[in-house]
Amino acid sequence: MTRESNVDVIIIGGSYAGLSAAMALGRSLRTVLVLDSGQPCNRQTPHSHNFLTQDGVQPAVIAAQARQQVAGYLTVQLRNDTVIAAEERPDGFEVTTQTGQRFQGHKLILATGIQDRLPDIPGFAACWGISVIHCPYCHGYEARGKRTAIWANEEHTRHMLPLVYNLTQQLTVLAHGAPNFLAEQRASLHAHNIQILETDVAALEHDNGQLTGIVFKDGRRESFEVIYAGVPFSQFDIVASLGCALTEQGRIQVDAFQRTSVEGVFACGDNSSPLRAVAQAVSSGNFAGAVVNMELATRHFWQ
């Protein structure tokens, strides 16, 4: 195991939020190390949307261009490695990677994303991010007018219904065996001609990730083109090991300046925001980088 020299900031995660933070810091001449496993949450998504100047561009293309631009700042290092441990040190933090490297930094930015916990249902993983989608703002325009299902818990379904109905009236709720709708809620669904299917799903039929139908455990098959799915998620182990507090929904708790509950640790992107979108990740990363630079500059100037 080898130990590298100190840097001002270590960023764990080199996707949109992490690279955005790195750019803000690099432009302020901060020494930055970005460590990334190369497995972004949206790696299957064919196109990114609702991101000004990048609408319709493949996420991997955006990320590649971002890496190229960030690499142009001489104080920023980009490494393809996975962080497996992080701990506080007297003057900052030390991280250990899968390849046995150790790095130290005064500040730590978590741009780790989240781990989606997909159901063990044939076809679901293959369709995830393509025709099984999570966000009407990211994907809804392209899915407009299509035969669509919503598959989520009761609270998330209630949240999604008005948003999705605005985009397509060919809408069905998959209650997957646990319907909890009140009588008045069922009446509202009926008034909007929205069907509730209360049979568990057995499999998703698809053509290279493009949904064609749903097979239910009672043997029935229904034709669908799109599913909005609210799947559970978890944080990476490193978040708990650092002691970062989480919200009731399981996201990293941050203040208005992207600071976590741990002094010197910041979070940005999907791990700390309910709005999972490339534009949001870039915005929160840029702000986190600016705040970290402000703290470093202030401490150095007035010490």
C-alpha cells in the first residue's frame, strides 16, 4: 500500500457533480484529486434531457467532454479507482482505494451518486434507464402519449400521477399486490380513467431495453411502452463510515451550502437531492466546489 501527497480537496465520484466541483476548484488553483469507479447511475440511459445546450446528448458523451475539459486544469488529477474507505485525520481526511493507494486531502466532497436497488424481476434491469424510467422531467417528453404504467409505493405514486397524466392519459397504476388507496383516491383515479392492476408482476418483455409488455403472476399479459418506477436506493458504505447524517428519505443531509453533518465533508448530486437530473448534479457540484474554495481561501488568508 502506498501513500500519495496531500491535496486541497479529494472528490469521490467523477461523474457530473464531481467533475463540476473539480472544475470550480481547478479554476481557483486548488489541488484536486477526483477518484471515480467509472460506473455512473445513468450508464444505460441513451439520452440526457432538460439540460440546456446538452438536450438529447448521450450522458457518456457529456461526461467524456467534461473529463477532457476538467483535465485541462493543471492542478486537477483524475484517477479511475474505487474508494473503499475514508477516515478523518488531524488536518483533513485520508481515503483508501481498491488498488491499495492512500490519499490525503484537507476537504472531502462526496459525489458518489446512489445505489439503485432494482427488483429481481426478469427484464427490469435491462429496461432500467431506457423504458423503465424515474423522472418525467428527464424522460417524460419522449414518453408522451405512450401506454404507461406507474410502479412505486403509495406516496411516490400519488406524487407522480398528476405529473405523468399531464404527459399521457394512457395510464395504469401497478399496485403489485399491496393497494393502499383510499376510497376517494380510487374514485379520482376512476374519474381520470386510470386503471389499477393489483396483481404482482412476473416479468417485463422488451426488445433491447424497449418495453413491449408486462407479464403478471396470474398469467395475464398487458401491453406497455413505458414504466415510471420508484425503486428503493441506498448510499455507499463510505457515507456511513464517515458518519454523515441522512434524511428520512435516505439522502445525505446537507445545508444550503452543500455541507454535510461532518465538518469538512460536502455532498452533491444524486446522493443528496431528490431531483435526479444531470443539470441538477452539475449545479450542486459547481456550488459545492465554490463553497469549499471559499472555506480554504478564508482559512489560509486569515490564519
